[in-house]
Amino acid sequence: MSQRVALVLGSGGARGYAHIGVIEELLARGYQIDCIAGCSMGAVVGGIYAAGKLDEYRQWCESLDYLDVLRLLDVSFRLGAIRGEKIFGKIRDILGEISIEELPIPFTAVATDLSNQQEIWFQEGCLHQAMRASAAIPSLFSPVVQGSRMLVDGGLLNPLPIIPVVSSHCDLIIAVNLNGDNHRHYSLPQIERPAAFKQRLDQLMGSLGERLPFLRRSSELELPDEPATPRAARSASGSQVSEINGPASLLELVNQSFEVMQSSLAQYKIAGYPPDLLINVPKRVCRFFEFYKAPELIQLGRQIARDSLEQFERQG
């Protein structure tokens, strides 16, 4: 008899594509996913899977060419760099109009209510609206307004929402943390793309990177290696005030800060409610905004899930 799994899918921007690979590996090994809680991209992927549309979503993500990527970026510098209407409009087209109550398994999307400074669990109502609110990454996507509430990404308060599934009575709780520190064990797979596609994509990302630095590819950035044993600095001598040049640079700073906060919060959630199995996707495997790397991230997610499940099954 297959084991029943309560699956927790964490937040982490583009790394959320790895959730697709994790789900595929679980199903391939005969696990039965009976309950899902997700935050941000975890809510998007989890909700789409619960609605039975994961294959269609994956095909769309992997088929985007450079013009599609450009069309999806409805840039705005009001309350978010991207309005998100085009991206989530496509997700709505894939899902159709469906409520959370109509899903075959229990599903929770976690968002943050800025107005009342509290965590919100969406367990009923419109599915795609719940996903949109849960994934409203501050400074990247415009927030969602519901009455007097302003809703943003759930990762602000709970990047790994384990608590909603604790009472699910499943055999296992499996949590997928997108802010892992195991970057020395895994790297992003290299997937060959058609030469013409790669050239056009490079041109596009270079052009956008000049306007929006957070969209620059990892190869264009100088990312310092983390020391084997990080140590806190004891002296502030030699430090200086950094110059922030324009709104795009400010967006980069805000989102790097958001990532640091998410990583720390995730560790508290794991310590408070340890899952039966924790699958860690390295936070440094790609940048928060590299949404054009779906094929590589899906493959990586499946590889990490395979290794984690094999070790878990041997111990069990």
C-alpha cells in the first residue's frame, strides 16, 4: 500500500520550478499526495498539481521562447516592478475557474496580510486568486487588495508552511525547502538549447538586465564563494555606505534582503515542526528571478528528491 504524503512546498522565486520535479519523483515512486500546503511559487505549483493541470503548466513553462518571456513582463514601478497580470492570466487560463473546495485534495495557500500584520491561510474560495496573493513577492509583483487588506507573498512570515498539514493524518509530512545551504552538493544541470533560441534569449536578457539588474544572468554577476564555516564579523571597521543607483538597484537590494529573511525563517519553522523528510534545494543554485530556467530547475528538483528519498527509504 502506498504511503500517504502531506506535502509542504516552500517559497523561493524561480527555484519553485524544482517543486515540479519533486512531485514527479514522489509519484514515480508510488507515494500518494493527499494534502498540500504551499507558499509563493510553492502555492502556485501545489495548486496547479491539486487541480490536475501540472503537465500542462510544465509544458508551458518549458516552451517559452524569448518573445513569450518579454510579453509576460508587464513592467511597472508603482507597487511592484511587474504587475503580474499576464503571467497569472495564463495560469488562470490553464486552471479555469475553480475553487479550492472543488479540489480533490485539501490545499492551503499562505499569504501575508500587511494591513493587519498577520499570516493568512486560503483554504476556500477562488484558487487562482489565492495563488496570486500568495506569490505577490514584495517589490517584484504588485500586491493584491482584498477589501481593507493588502496581501503579499506568504514567505514574508512563513516561507515553509508546515503547520497547515500537521493535522492531516497522513503517513508522512514531506517539506521542500528552497533555501537550503547544500549548494556544494548540487549544481544546476546544463541543458542544451537550440543555438538560435539561446542567442535571442541572451540578447533579450542582456537588454532587460541593463534596465532591471535583478534580471541579469548569474554569469554576469560576481557572486562571492561562501566560506566553509561562515563567521560573523566582530568589527565594523572599514565599512562604508553603499550608493543605491536608481529603482532597479533598490529592487535588487530589497529582494536579496527578502531572501535572507526567508532563509532564516525557514530554519525556525523546520525546528518548530520537523517534517518526516526535508528536501533541501540550494538557495544559490539560481537567482530569485531566473524564471527562464524551468527545464534545469525541474530536472534538479527531481534529482534532489531522488537522492533524498533513497536515503530516507534506506533508513526506514
